[in-house]
Amino acid sequence: MSDASQEQQDPVGIDELLEQVRAGYERVGPEEAATAAAEGALLVDIRYAALREKDGLIPGALVVERNELEWRLDPRGSHRAPEATSHDLRVVVICNEGYASSLAVPSLRALGLRRATDLTGGFQAWRAAGLPVAL
């Protein structure tokens, strides 16, 4: 076997990939996310526009399309959001059901946002918990 083929990893399915990335950090539930936000954490809603229009928004959450997430949250980036003030910022990424957000967290952590996590169950869990939603 050549060195190049030894370096390639065996393919994994999405369920296995999710399990692998989620093992690298602690996720939060809706109540913990709300408490974190009250204590200064940045909630970041990465759902696409149609879902936000249909289901509403979490008051105070920063809306960032998934394809812009790293550029907007990198504290050293030229396109950063004003809220992206520090690598020490606690960030809770929120998608619709908690899948895409899990895949986004390792990318944010690679940028140095070591306190980045995501919301288990996503926006739907937030809403089901009876937490505030602005329509």
C-alpha cells in the first residue's frame, strides 16, 4: 500500500460522523441554552430563511446563514459580526433539529472558539420547551 492510500480514512456514514463530532464537546439543552444566553453567550441561528419565516426567531439570537458562519464568527476575520468579540465567547449554534449545528461546531472550534457548542434538538426543542419565540 502506498503512503497516500494509508493516509485516507475509511468513509463513514452521517450517523457515525455525527457521533464522532458530538463526542468532542458537550451539547446543551434548551433551558441551558437560555441560561447561557442570559449570562452572555451568543445564540446563533443558522436555519435558512424559509424556516425562520415559518417558525419564528429566538429573541436576541444572531442570524447567520450556515455558509457564512465561520466568516461571521471568527473574531480575527475581516467579515466578522460585531458580536464576535473574542475566542473566549461562548457560542451556541442552533439549526432546526440539531444536526447541521453539530456539524458546524468543529469548524468553529478549529477557528479557536473553544467554547462553541450546539443546541440538542435545535430550534424545535427550544420551541417545544416553551421558551420565547418571536413570530
